[in-house]
Amino acid sequence: MRTILFAASECTPFMKTGGLADVIGSLPRALEKERGTEVRVILPLYEEMDAEWKDQLEKVADFTVPVGWRNQPASLHRLDHDGVTHYFIRNEFYFGRQGVYGYFDDGERYVFFSRAVIEALPLLDRDIDILHAHDWQTGLAVAFANIMRTDIRTVFTIHNIQYQGWMTHEAFSDLMNIGLEHFAGLEWHGMINCMKAALFHADKITTVSPSYAEEIKQPYYSEGLDSILNDRAVDLIGIINGIDTDEYNPQKDPYIYAPYTSSRAKKRENKRFLQRELCLTEDPDVPMYAVVSRLVEQKGFHLLERILEEFLQENVQVVMLGTGDYAFEQSFAYFANKYPNKMSLQLKFSEAAARQIYAASDFFIMPSKFEPCGLSQLISLQYKTIPIVRETGGLRDTVHPFNEVTGEGNGFSFANYNAHELLYAMRYSLLAYHREDLFKPLLKNVNKSRFSWKDSAKLYNGVYAELVPS
């Protein structure tokens, strides 16, 4: 039996800012079902974690963590949830504040956490065979493990290469407490780069879709790390994310108006409910297009912004939920005010509202500039809502363009980052919606789309088996 320790900065249901938390919350449960593998998770203990969870914590031990010339106090806590043991590292100076990210000392905070993971290893209830770290916040844990613990193998997963954890080179002497001979393994272009440190030191590197694994070897997608990724290409593998199909299940979702499996009539009940709630024209036969997303450039909203008014001339409705860049918020608010019967914009995030939109909509728009994996298109397929995506990263791997000749495909896609290619895909979806001979086979393919963690967990277990045979 090999024991894996996941190190990450967030995890559902304890703390979530994005898709990383969903992965860390659900993948360990899937791995626990794999023969020969046991998983633990270690996280920071954030101030704003709900009291519901804090009250269940069991204190394991106090310890200290060297951060430069200081020895920072820390405590280790344990909570067993849903069959997985979770550990939390508490330190009031770094994590006793509101929010997760966005502080001027984020680099130092996660240097502390990464080193604390290593210092906590002797305090855990099991010896750890493999440390599996996720994204830049825990990248230095891989480096520290490689330097300080020869008995542990390491895996590092890139969830989004855009965020790398840059610090000035002085951080090495100020924070790291390792010999100068290790400087080159952390340095990148004259600075300390936490993600580069992980890529340099990890035994295996994974990312969240096969297409993204190929894309990040190219300068356009790599954010400057293509040379080291090409050097480590033999150790790099893309494994598509899954979703928790029990959590995202329209048959028993408590947030939606009318539970369903694949019934179009029930989806129309959800659509009518949402139209009423959002003061849109009540007509369940009008095709509804959804966006549930951060309103940022990465998600392709420059494209949608360019063609939205032209598309709204059709007999359609567009529902958007999310927050993000002020310019996008204002631009989409303009269209929502101009076409109040056709478009709704909610500048917030609400899990209940998101589920209601997935359940009510016919199509889901996701024209990303780049997308490591994407969970939204997987959720939309789970709710029998047809995705319209750009062919990049995980979107290419999970959404296959509908072919009306062969009847294959579970969505609509376009290749180039071009607004009118998006408009063409949306117009083609509208045509298909009004032709039963096209829409029926398309929906049949959507109904067969499955993206649980089961297959992905087997692939991760294969990576672990290469490092530590059971």
C-alpha cells in the first residue's frame, strides 16, 4: 500500500476560489478506490474557513517552521471527511486573515506553507511515499522534499501555468534555509519562480489535459517555461480532470427547480422558471445560451463582446453569471440593459444560480483563449447543456464538434481565436436547435458524455506505480 500526500492551497468543501478546490476535493476520493493507494490531503488553515469545519478539527501537534532567520510557530490539525484524512497547518501570521490570495506577501506565505508541509511529515499518522503538489503555491514543497527527504518521491501538477509564484532573488537567502548550491533549481530569469522550482525537482509532472500538456511546450502557451518543459517532456503527462458526478447531478440537485435526467420537457420547466426569475420573455421554446465564468480575457470574452449584439438580433436569450474585469462587466451590462427581455447579467457568483443556469440553458458558451482543462463544459454536459467552445487545451479533449453527416460530436467548436468564428459556431448551434434531425442525435451524444474521476484516477495511479510499485 503506497500513501500519497496531496499538498494544495484550497479544497472543497473547506475553502474554494476556483476549479483547483474541486479537483483536490474529489480526486482523492476517486484514488482511494484504486487498489494499492491511500491518499491524505494537507492544506493551510485559513481564518475564514467555516466554523462548521473548524469545530471538527483535532489538534495533532505544535511545531516550528524555519523561514529565513525566524522560526515560525505552527500547529497541525486533522479532520476526516468523506473517507479522506485532511491535515491543516495553522499559523496566524500568514493565514489568520480574510481571503486566500491577493496579499503582497503571498510568496512568503506559501514558502512557509511549503516548508511546513515537509516539517509536518514526521507528525502524520502514516509514512508518506509520494508527495503530490498542486500549482505554484506548493511548488517549493516539491523542491524542499527533493533536497531534504530522499525517501519521498514527488509529483507536481500544473493546473494553470499563467500563475507561477515569482519572487525577487533575495527571497532565496531571506526565506529558503537551503544551501546556495540549490539556487539554480529555483531561479528563473534572475528571480525565484516557485513553479519552475517544482518542474526542476519533481520526479513526474502532470497537467490537467493531454492537449494542454502539448500546448505548454510551445512558447505561445508556456508563459516562458517551454524550455524546461521540453527538457522534462519524458516525465510530463496530461490527464483530463473529472467532476464529482454525485455533486453535479441534475436528478438530485437541490438547487434546481425541476430535477431530471435527460428529459427535454423537464429542462424546459427549468428554463421557464429561470426566465420568470430573471424577467426574461417567458417562452421555453426560445433557445437559451449561458455563460457561468470569471469575466476575464483568458475566458475569451473579447470575442463574445464583439459579436454579442449581432447575435442578440436572433430570437435567443443569453444569461450570464460571474464577476471579473470592470471593462467586461460594463460592456455586458450595456447589452443587458439594451435588451432586457433577451439578456440577463448577474455580476456575482452563486452556486445556486449557477446550477439553475446549467439546468435551464440549451447551450453553454466557453470561447477561451487558453484552457488547461475547464470544468464548466464538463458540468454543462452533465446537465445536458450543449457546449460551444474554442478548440484549446481541455476543451479540445472533451468537446467534439458535431458532424451532421456522421451524427458524431457532443458540442460545437471553432479553432482560431476569432470573433466571427465564434459567431458562426453559435449560429450553427441555433440552426441545429430548430432542426430535430440534427438536435436529436446531438443530444443523444451529450447524454452519453461521461467525465467522472474513475478513468483519470486510474491514470494517476499509473503515474504513482511507476515511482513506488505497490
